[in-house]
Amino acid sequence: MCEPTAEGLKRYPESAGYNVDLASPIPCVCKPACWVRCAGECGCQACSVQFTTFCEASGRLTALVPTSQAEEEALYAYRHPGGTEPPTIIRRRKFDGR
């Protein structure tokens, strides 16, 4: 497994750069050029899981079909959550230190 990038450490500071939504923590390998709310287009599996979690929580599972209009709408909703406030990362469970 690779290590989180410096950008990953900024995106997931409470868990040392890892998305801890699954049984095995996933390192965030985002670059500074990524969206503030990356959906994994850069190849970051941690952010892809985060976007999938958003789609599940918001009832947008059809958005997981690539190149669909639903995907574009879900990406917009994910990246523009209710205005200009910085987005809050959705967490399913608390980080256990692994």
C-alpha cells in the first residue's frame, strides 16, 4: 500500500491522510490540483470511496454509472454543498488509530 501524499494529509488530517470508512484505511493520494472535494478522478481511491458514500447517503446511486447525467448532477451536488461553506467530509465511523 502506498502512503498518503502531502495533499492527502491536508484532506484527512484527523486520520493521518487516510479515509477510514472501510475496514482497511485507504491513503489519499490527491495532488494540489485536485478539486477541493475530489471524487477520485485523479485515481485516488480514498476520495472515490468518499464520493460513493455521498451518493449512498444522498440517494444518488444511479450517479455511479460513468458518463451519465446523474453522475454530473451528483458531482455538482457533492462539490457545491449548500453554498460557499467549506465541505464537511462524511464519516461512517470514528477513526480507531490504525
